[in-house]
Amino acid sequence: MNFRTVDEFENFDFDEAHISGIENRNGHVFLMLDNVMIKANNSCNRDIREMRTNDLVLKLQDGKITSFIKEGVKVYNADGVFQREIPDEIIPIEKYQETFDMLIDKYMLEVIVKRDESSGENTYEFEIEYEEFSYLLVVKAAHDTEEWDRFMNK
């Protein structure tokens, strides 16, 4: 990879990023993403304007999945009358890889990082669309590393 940043998560916009893969291996969580926006203040961005890239590898070092949930929904009829509620479903550890594979070719809805300076751990929240549902993947990690090969115009 030609470009690499560490702990510059805030200098990217992962909302609406396309997911090419998710892996949990060797104590790290990897997300392979396309259509990631690189903000103007990113340390590798020499153009000083928002750019984008494909084939970005986001590595959450010493990453531990603390929560993986298929978010529930409320169902209404065409007249706006409540019909039923589908509750949240916690994804068991043994189903992680199967669910990761199912989320390939889906898109991020929202991505948030919460930095905790006192503990040195960061919490990364990824909301991923899937048909009428969404999944929430929460990972605690010490550091984030982003690697990619090229910058592209928006």
C-alpha cells in the first residue's frame, strides 16, 4: 500500500462506504472499504481538498468486538398505523463470520469513533445497512490504521 495513516480516523469520512470485506483475525478487526472520502486535513492528502479512494484497508489494532447487533424495527402499514415491532437481535460470536460475509457489498450508514484518553482505548461504531434492517458493529481498539494505494477525484 502506498499510503498509511495511524489514528487519523477523523480525517476520513466512512459514511456511505462500500464494504468489500470484514475480518476478525489475529487479534485485529479489518474492514476492506471502497468509496471512502479522504478529508483535506489528512496527513497524506497533498491536494488539500476532499478526495476519495477505493480498496482502503481499515485495521483496528488489538480490536475486540464488544457488540454486534441486528437492529430491530417498527413496522407500520401504508396508513402509518403501527403493526408490530421486531426486536434487536444479538449476533452470537459463532455467527460473526457468516454475518460478515452477508454484509459484503452493503454500505455504511454511519461511522463514529469515541476516543477515551484516560484508558487509551477507542470505541468504533459502524452502522451497516442490510435490506430493511441495519447492523451495529461496535469494536474497542487501541489504534486505527488506514492503508490505501491511490487518491481519486470525488
